[in-house]
Amino acid sequence: MGLSEIYTSGKQRQNRGHFANIVKIAKADQKITPEEESLLYQTAKNLNLSLTSFQRIVENPEKFPINPPGNSEERITRLYSLSKMILADGEVATEEIKLLQKITIGLGFSTKNIEKVCENAIGLVAQNTDLDTFIVEIKKINRSKE
């Protein structure tokens, strides 16, 4: 572990872990399309990741743990970003859905309704639902199956 890792804040670790999950989804079908690459750059910028961090994470996303946020709205926001990556290239691959389900469990969602949560998340993003509506709808799904 390098010196910079020792002084990395919890939020920075969460952002790196989240970005690594997005990269994993982009790579799930064994290729990163130009649309996915564009979304990766945009997401890295939004998460304030340096170019060095970006490159390290893209090269080996498995090295970065999930580090889920503490509250449900932030977790749902992460699900929104992950779902956007699945749809970035216009194709929804089975590998991407399976990986999304695993990551969503790692974010702290219940295993009881993970398929429904992920299916609806992808559907909402496909309909260009805004983040606020997405959060409301995912909360409804989560409450209905608990």
C-alpha cells in the first residue's frame, strides 16, 4: 500500500470502488465500446478521479473493493450510475446483468428482490428517468419486497 492510499479519505475510497464497479460492468462483455469509454471518462471526472487513478482502475478494477455508502439514497444513486453503464452501448448483456446483481448486493440491497431491483433499475434508465424519480421508484420496489 502506497503512502497516498494511507491518507485516502473514506469518500475517495468509495468513489474508487464505485468507479471500479462501473469499469467491471463496461468490461463484462469483454470489450469497452466508445460509448462506454465516454461514460467512463465522464464518471471519473464527476468522481474527481485523477488520470492516474482512472488508468489504474481501468487496468485492474478487481483490486478495488465496493466500499458502499452509508445511506440508501447514495446506494440507489450508485445503482443508477451502474445501470447507465449497462445501457451505454445500447445492448444489455447477460454478463452485465449478473454482475450488476452481485454489485447491488454488495451495495447493501436485499438478496430477496435483487432481480426485480436490477430489472427495474435498467428499465427506468432505459426510459431516461431522472435520478430523483429513479430513487423514488427503487425505494418503492425495495419496500414492496422486504
